[in-house]
Amino acid sequence: MTDTIDYAAIADAARDGYMNRVIATVNDHDVHISVMDAPYRWHFHPNSDETFVAVEGTLVIEFEEGAVELRAGQLLTVPAGKPHATRPGGARSVNLTFEKKDAETVFCDAPS
């Protein structure tokens, strides 16, 4: 038998700051839940695409060429190696993120 994961309950329990936690593994990918009320810094993943699924609120994903807003129910994949930063579009956002297990994160400067 498999266990059910109540990601809404996990998100509800995270009430302050930023929380990013692996909640499942599918083949060679991890599924993260991310709850944020503040921006996350510029970075990229050289060895993995990163797929965001907005669950609650609005998630803003910034790129050098501009920002994309994801609302609940929308999905976006950021290709491996593409610098980006994320932030909530309001007071708080909740999203699921899919990336290779042990994906490398490289922090970088914001584009000028």
C-alpha cells in the first residue's frame, strides 16, 4: 500500500517565511512543496529542468527578459541552465516543483 501525501496540510502548517521540502520521489525526480512569503534569490540548475505548478496564490518567476506570473492551476517548465528567481505575487504562494533528484543549484547575480 502507498501512503497519501496531504500537501495542502503541509502548506497550511508553514505559516512564516520560506519552506521548500521534498514530499515525494518519482523515478529520478523529486517533488518539492514550496511555500513562500518573500523572494527566493537568482539561481539556475545546470543539470535539471525545473517544473513549477502553482497551487495557491500567484508565483512570479523572473527571467532576464521579464517575469511570468503563474496562478493556481498553471504550470511552467524552466529549462536547465536558465537563470531565474521566484517570489510570491501577493502575500504568499504555494507551488509544487519537479526536478531531478539531487539537482545542483547554482546561485548567481540578478541580471543588470
